[in-house]
Amino acid sequence: MHYIPFLSSFVTFIFAVAVFARYTRRHSPHLLFWGIGLLFYGIGTLSEVILGFTFSGMVLKLWYLSGAMLTAAWLGQGTVFLLVRKRGVAPALAIILTTVSLLAAFLVLSAQLTPAAASYNVTQAISSQYKAILTRGSLTIALTIILNIYGTLTLAGGAIYSAYIFWRKHILFNRMIGNVLIAAGALAPAMAGSFVTLGLADMLYFSELLGVILMYFGFLKATAVPAAITAPAVTD
């Protein structure tokens, strides 16, 4: 199973480079937050690669902080910047998110490991072992839930809303399809939590790979210039 997080990391960092490259041309804040969110996504999957070969307390903490807490929220914040037009709302939410993220980083990086770390099994998914190894207080757990709810609602909800607008107005079909793919990709890792609860922890790896592939193709589809615009005019 260890090659799956490697593929996820590879796709994610390529995706992040594409988003940051677009940001350097357009300087839109939603692209910046999407890019940062993808870096968190990549750090999470790359941590799974490392933990598949050896144990590291710091890597475990980075995996939990980036993958379990920050990824969805920062990707979702990018969508907030894209869709929320009311002046000052998106920047205010970004300040709150940054503050909460710093608090989350402090809580996770300062957390203690339990004696169970000594019996860590590299052949098992980290998602099936971390609860026994990493101590998490009630505030950490609460922030994890809040950040994931915020991220899922803003990213997937925003993509679905955008797709609906394009469908209702019968315009930019490519963006409608792209937003549907982004929404599906955002929901894939979130649904994996149910599999972990059922004891199918390895499904998290599949869902992460599927999620980033769907979001990447959705991004490419949504940002593609329609052929009708790019094609030269035909003259007699």
C-alpha cells in the first residue's frame, strides 16, 4: 500500500506548482490559499510515505497537523476568496483561520507521544494507529472537527454552488464540469473517515489519491479556455 501515498504526493505537488504558477500571473488570493492548502495535502501524503518505512514522532505530528487539520480548511478558504464578494469577509475569515492554524500547530507539535510509539507497525496504515500514539486534548479534537467542517463546507459546497450557477445560466460548461470534479475530489478524503471507523484504514490512501486526481482534473477543466475563444476567426 505504500506506493499509493507516493503517487498522491507526486500528483499533489505537480498540482500545487500549477496553482502557484497561475498565482504568479494573476495574483488572486484564492490561488494563494489553494496552493498553500495543496502543500499541506502533499505534506500529509508524503508523511504517510515516510511512516510506511520508519517511525518519527515529528513526521507523525506533521501528518496529523497538515492532513487531518489544515488541508481542507485552507483549500476551502481559497474558495471563500473566490466566491464571497462582500468586502472584508474573506480577509477576516483568513485572519481567523491563520490564528486557529497557529494554535493548532502549537497544540499538535507540543503534544506528547504515548509508550505505544515503541510498538509502531510500519505495515499498518498510520490512520489506524495514531490515536494510540499521539495524545490529543479536547481542544485539539474540537479544532480538528471545526477545521474539517469549515473546509468541507466551503470547498465542496462552494464548488457545487458554482457548478449550479453555471448550469442555471447555461454558460461555461467546462467550469461547471470542473467544479463538480473539485467537489467530488474534496469529498473523497472526507468520506474515508467512515472506512477508518469500520477498520478499513487503507482506504484512506485510495481516497487521498482519488481526491487529488479529481481536484486536479477539475482545476484543469475549470481554468481551460474554451475552444471558441482560442480558435482564430474564420474569414472569407
